[in-house]
Amino acid sequence: PLDLFEEEGMSVVAVAWGSRFLGVVALADTPRPGAQAALVELRRAGLKHLVMLTGDNPKAANLVGRQLGVVDVRAGLLPEQKWKAGQELKEQVGSFAMVGDGVNDAPALAAADVGIAMGGAGTAVALETADVALMGDDLAKLPYAVALSRKSRRVIRQNLVLSLGVIAVLIVTSLSGIGELSWTVVFHEGSTLAVVANALRLLSFDTKS
């Protein structure tokens, strides 16, 4: 019977009272609500290499992986093995992000370029180690966070080009004596306001925009 439970991807726990064996309890992990939809959105955002790192037995992990559509499942990992798996992923794909909530996930969160902890159910160690915490424990926010970070990077680059371009023009005009000081101040402060206005657009960010 134990083999049958394990074949179905369940973890089996024996129950005893003293020396008397009472039976077994079969436990099965289920994906978080919204996990599959979140992974679909991440794939649409261009994240192709999705990996599951877990300490569960391989059969249970592969069952959950199939439910979520994750092909690369690495199971039966101890904390240090998760860290080692993170180092291997760095060599294979370059930078990577890790999402976790447990003590065992802390080493992999530390190894990741971006560690993301589930704030509501996450342990203190995971929250301390991670770079980002999803306080609502909603995996649907993960694709939003990825899209927002990409948008923020574009806005930062735009602001750098704008501010440095204005400064370069003002330096040339000031040294050549083309522009007056009053106009130089107006253009400089105007570029500052433009940079602020461009950054404020992130407040109304929507993944559909």
C-alpha cells in the first residue's frame, strides 16, 4: 500500500502509539491557488526557463510539476543542495530569480540574483534573505512585479538620457557663451521637472499598458 501512495505522488507518514502501529497517513502537496496562471503569465513575459526546487520526494514533485507545466523539476534537495542548484542555474542561464517561503529556501534565495519571498506565509529567515517580499502572498502579483521592474528600468534609462543630454547641451552653450545664465537655469530646472513627471507615470502602471 505504501508503494501505491508514493506512486500517486503522496508522502506517507506512519502513525504509532508506543510500540503499537496504528496506520499511515498519506499527504499530497497541491499547487498554490493561482500558481498555474502566474506561470502562464511569466512565460508570456518571456521567462522560458522555469525550474522547481523542492525537498519533496521526486514522485510527488513531478506530479505537482506536471500540474503546473514545469518540465525541469529538481526534487529531494536539502538546503545546501538548493544553493548548489542555484549556482548551476547561474552557469546555465546567467541571472535568475528564486521564489520561496521556507527556511530550506533561504540558501537558494541568497544565491539568486533576485530573491522573492512570500511575505504572508514566509518564514523570518526567508524574508530576511530575500530582496523582494510579496506581502499579500498572491502569486498573481509576481508577473506584475516582473513587468513593473522592466518598465522602471526603461524609465530610468529615459531619465538618464534626458538629464545627461540637457546637461551636455548646457555645458556647451555656457562655455561657448551662446546662452544666458537665466535660460540655462530654466532649461536645467525644466529637465528636472520632466524627469520627475516621467517617473510619476509608474504610479499608473498597468500590465496591459
